[in-house]
Amino acid sequence: MDKSLGTFINPFTDFGFKKLFGSEESKPLLISFLNDLLPITDKIISLEFKNIEKLGMLEEDRRAIFDIYCRDEKNHEFIVELQRAKQEHFQDRAAYYSSFLIQDQAKKGKWDFELTPIYFIGILDFSLASFPDNNYLHFGQITDIVSKEVIFKKLNFIYIEMAKFKKQESELANHLEWWLYFLRELVTFDEIPNEFQGDIIEGAFELAKLANMSYEDRHAYELSLKYYRDFINVVDTAKKDAREEREIEIAKTMLEEGFDIKIIAKITGLTEAMILSQRH
């Protein structure tokens, strides 16, 4: 096994996410995570995985979003997504795909329109512009804009902004935060920390351990990791190019205003040669 891969899989890869939360052997882990996350009185006892294709997922979505669609013993339905990069209108997209679950509950013949609850859960490796505060967890339902009281409880949107989850081990306040800490730090561990011994998350470590996997699974993970690294590189390059374009525009303006080349270079971070190349 390639030691450069580390001891545990990266949970933000397609393979890693499905291994930890989307496989038959990982059902107890997903149940634990959902019970910690959701403000529900009756805890989830069992889950059944459903076919995500029935939601009409587009192929272009599959490149950046990894989905789990499941139903519990009370027929409550869940979409759990991991998304690595910002997507325009992501919350609109969440509402759109949740609407498939609403329509799917329609019964043939006489039906009184009673619905069972639907939960869309987004684990996001970025921050949403609609939530400028520092809170990493957001729970949305349909509310009265005046009284702020919930008027419809069966359509629920939960967003976890991992970029805002900054807590260290000594600051973790509940079991959900232990899960988030596990997801964020998993690839940095060489062994299972003592703090997780005896906890259900210890089972997640065992599933995530590369040494416990078959040759086929390790190969599938390596391909998934390569895709993840390529994806991150593309995103980082795009961000770098966008920053450079902004700096070039600033340099052009400063040149027109007669600023000294050295001052422009210090402010923008561009080389003097790059700045001089912008002169007409």
C-alpha cells in the first residue's frame, strides 16, 4: 500500500463519503450522525437506502456533489450531500430536489395530502453567502416572517459550513461536534485517538482505515483521491487566476494615476515586469 496515502481515507472524496455514510456497513454511523444533528424527539432506529437517480440528478451535478438518499422506519426521507465547491443557487437546487420527494409521496386514488417530513442535509466544504455570521450550523423551516413561528415543519433544510467549524478538541461541546471534528481531522491521524475509544465513531475510524480494505477498495479510493486532488487544483488555480486578474486591473489604474512601479508592486504583489507589461 502506498504510505503517502496516509492511514485513513479522505472523507471529502466520493469514495470516502460513501464508505463512511452511504454503505450498508456504515448505516449505524449515519444513524448516529443524523440523530446527533436533527432536533427530533423520536430518534431514528433504522434506515433504508433509496436510489438517488429517481431524483433526476444531472450528470454535471455528480462531479461535485455526492449524495445519499434514505428513508427511516417512520418514512421520513433524507438527502445527505457533501459538496466541495461553491455552486451558484445551491439553496435553490436543494429546494428543487426536495420537491421530488414531496411529489413522490403522492398516492394514487383518494389521498388527503398528508406528507411525512423531508430533510435536506448539506455538508459544505465552503461558506454560503446567505449566512454571513460565524455559525457553522443552520436549520431552516418555513416560518411566519412576522411572528417567526414555524408554520410548516415537514420541509427541513440543514446546512453545515465546514469552513466555519474551527473548534479544537478541547472546545467540542456535543457529540455532533465530535463527528465534525472527526470529518475535518481524519486524514491527519496516524491512529485512532484515545478520546474516540469506545464511541461509535471508533467504528468510523475502522471503516476508514486503508489497511482494513480490500485491494479493490484501495484502488477505487486511489482513483477517487486523484479526482479530488485534481478538482481542488482546478479550483485553486481558478481562484489564483481571478485574484491575479483583479490585481492587474488595480495595477492598470495605478499606472494611469502615475504611481511608482515599486509602490504598485508592493500593493498588488505583482512583479515589476508584469506591471510594466500593462503599459500601453
